[in-house]
Amino acid sequence: MTTELDVRSPAHPALPEVERRARIPAGFLAGGRAAGIKASGRPDVALIVASDGPMAAAAVFTPNTFAAAPVRLSRANLVASSGWARAVVSTSGCANAATGPAGDADQARVGELVAGALGIREGEVLHLSTGVIGTRLPLEKVAAGVGALVPELAATGSGLEAAAVALRTTDSTTKVATTTMALPGTDGALHEVHVSGIAKGVGMIHPRMATMLSVLLTDATASPELLATILRRAAARTWNQLSVDGDTSTNDTVFLLASGASPAAPVVADTAAWAALARAVEAVARDLARQQAADGEGATCLLTCQVTGAADDADARAVARAVVASSLVKAAAHGKDPNWGRIAGAAGNARLADAAVLEAAGLTSADAAARAGAPAALDPDRLQIAIAGHLVFDGAAGGPQSFDRAAVRADLDAPEIVIRLDLGLGAGSGEAFGCDLSEAYVRENSEYTT
């Protein structure tokens, strides 16, 4: 096991390079503005619209029993349309969760407002909302905001960035990412295809299919069914490996939308083009997840756990997720304390994800059902742990290793802390992302509604 660890890690498959800038793929318009939902006056309404007819759409949603009105309405609209949409609307500052039938009516009214302003059907609108749970949407402000925003929509990177800004609540940074690939056209030539994404979310984030709000856009041509397969797999490998505080929100939603505006040929399952699009989507999702972890509420550093040598990838992801989700590990990261015992303890408690997540990541439905929630395979006599590039535990060499504690503490004083585990059991690999746990997190969430 190497003690010189690469942040991009052999624990993760090769993915295309990602730029952290807003670039809108062809076939989309976007924008955001302030409507007065937030008392701060910051932007709080966003729209992303297909400029040339319906777009193929796929989504993953929170499994929270208290799923918010926008989640339920979006899910119903996608089912009714067989995975086609014309617009996404986001309101920030009010979650519209746990608001009963009145909240459902409010969300339906938002759909009416957007559909009327754009000249489309209400069922073609997908919904995002984030903010305080248990509060009602101020519909008059939303109506005014939507009406003012529609004429401002633009097919530009600045329009997409404005939408990303309007998604934010307690985020301290705007989260954008983009990548480009070349796919063949029907003419035999290669054509550029773009995948871009925006996201928000720095609290109430913990693995359960989707762990915040995000919209991914591509100008590729693909069916809703193919997009759903790509998105579920990407979410299982990225956002489902992200944990800030152990809480899964009522509003978690990720949309993947394809405009079909690129001259590249339609993407078909199990082809080279399909694999390229899947890698591009995963690359953007991974980068957005890393941005979210780094910006976790109260965070001072990004916490990355890379696992190799697992019995299979599902076990590796389980161990990595357990480490970054551990409050004790997160507290040690904040204190720059190389307390590897907390890492070992977290790894020893690792359990595999839900059946739906395991199946999305590639297991058969039977294997996923059989292994869901099972302990990850771990042998302390084969386990190796490295912190910030320093080997601190080697089970095959007697366990605890001598290391310069002061040197490790110094290396932990960095924007990113990398923890590496090799399980010595097979070829499985995986990674997970989190952040440290600070006093600022407690202060922010103890005063969130006041």
C-alpha cells in the first residue's frame, strides 16, 4: 500500500476532466432572480427551460417518508409523461415540506404559474424546493418572480450560473461543473456533447439515493429510460457516497435532462457512446458532490475516504461511507487529530447500502436484496489505514505503526484530508466524501429558524 496518496485516487475509475464553470448545453435556457421568498433578499427563484420542445428527463428522489410537495408532484409528472418535461422550477427559502394538502395545492399553483408564463402544460413542469420545513410558499411573490424571470432566461453560462445562485440556502459557494465529450453523428463525424450541472446543499445530507438538489443537463439525444439508468448509477457512486451530517432531507432531488440539440447520433444502451455519456454524467456528479462536501455547514475541510482491496465495490463503498459519516472521525478531522482508532471502528461498523442503491450501482435485484444492510467484509489482520499519506495501521505487520504524530497533524491542516484504507480481501474499490464537524455546524443549526 502506497503512503503517497493521490486525491484523484486509483480507488475511482478514470473519468473525464471537469471544469468548475457554468456552461449551458445547447437546447436550454436558464436564469434566476430574487422574488422575496428569502428575507435576505437574495435570489430565490430559478428556471431551466427546454428551448426546442420536450426534453427527456430522469430523476432520483429522497426516500424520506415526509417527502415534500415538490418531490411528490415531480414524481407524478414524470410518471404521467413517461419521462418527458419542458421546464424545471426551483424555489429557495421555503421547503414546502410537511405542509399538508395546502402545500400540495401551493405547489400545483407554482406549476400553473410556470406553465402559463411559458405556454406549456402544467404536467411538463418539474419542481425543486428547499428551505425551512413546515412553512407555506408565498405564492404572490413566486408569481411575480416567475413573471419577471421568464423574459430574462438566456442560453448562456451566466443564465445557468444565475439559476445555480438561486438554488442556494446556507451554501457559501455556488456549485457548477461541466465536461465535454465527442460522440459520433449519423454522418460519421464526431460532434461535441456537453454535460453540465448545478447543485445546492450543505446540510441535511446523508446517503439515500439523492442527497441535495441538483440539475444535470446534456445536449445529447437519449431516451428517458437510458437517462434513468445512467443517473441511478451515477448517484449510487457519487451522491450516495456523500455525507455531511447524517440527515436525509425531505426535498432531495436530482434531475438529468437531455435536450437532444447536439448533432451527435442518439445514444443507445450498451454502446461506446452510452459508456462515454455515463462517464461524463458521473464525472460532473462526482465533482458537484465534492463541492458540496467541502462546503458542508460549518466545514473547514473536505474529508475524502478511498478504499481499495475490498471483496467487491459494494463493500468498498460501504466502508468509505461509514468512515466519512462517523461523527467521531469528523470531529477528529476538525481537530487535526490522527486518531486512526476512530477510522478502524467506523470501518468495522460498515454496512451495505439499501437494495435500491445496490441495484442501481450494478448488482442484480436478487443480490441487492440479499446483501442490503449486511456488514461489509473486513479482516483486521489484513486492514491497512493511511491518513494524509502516512501509514498508521497495518494488520499484517502487527497492527499499529509508528508515525510522526506532529508531522501527520501538520499534514491534516489542509483543505482536503484523504484517508485511505486497503482491506486486503479482493479487487473492490470505492470512495466517499464528507467534511469535518465543527462548532460552527452546531451554532448554525441551533439557530436555523430564528
